Amino acid sequence: MPRRTGAVDATLKISGLRELQRDAKKAADGTDKEIRDGLKKAADPVLQDWRQQLAPIHEKSASKLRARVRTGSALVAQSARKTTGDHPEFATLQIKQGESALERHADEVERIMEHEVDDLADTVEGRI
């Protein structure tokens, strides 16, 4: 069994995303922002599901989940400061919930990303 390091084990890889983001910075104004917004939109189903799972257990932690975009990736992460508390397995619980939310919504995330990339291509080519 793999050892948990605090990161979600389930990930979706998008081939060419890094190159697309790099080229978008050279393209028309706002193209790179459009890509970041699309990545956040794709992460939203996972974010909402994860919040819904976590809210009955710990409302404050659920409210601190955020979708973030970095070069080459979009992620949903806990923005609350690290704390030590009475429940040492709470971080593991959150990670498991995040993994299951990502697995349930992988197809939806992929569909949203395909749509966003198609919209971006149409915008760049002047069809929209």
C-alpha cells in the first residue's frame, strides 16, 4: 500500500497543458486568464462534492477548500492553516474524501476541459 504524503493520490493528467499555458501568454490579451478560468471551472465539480462530503464532519474545513491553478495543473486544496488537534487521522479522512470526489467526477472534469479547450481554440481562431 502506498504511503500517504498529504497529497491526493488520484490525479488527472492533461497532455500539453503546460505548453498551452506558455503559448497563451504570448497570444492575445486575456488568453492565459481564460485558460486559468477554464481550469477552475473544471475543478469545480470536485470542489463542490468534496465540500458536501466534509461539511457534516467539519464545516470550517469544508469552507476552506479552494480550487487553485498552477502552471500545468489545477487542484483543489485545503487553504486552512495546519493545526494539531484531538483527531490525528483527520487529514487522512480529508484526503480520502478528495480522492473519491475526483474519481466520481473524472469524466465530468475531462468533458469540461475539452469544452474549454474547444472554446479557447475558437476564440483564438476568431470564430467567437
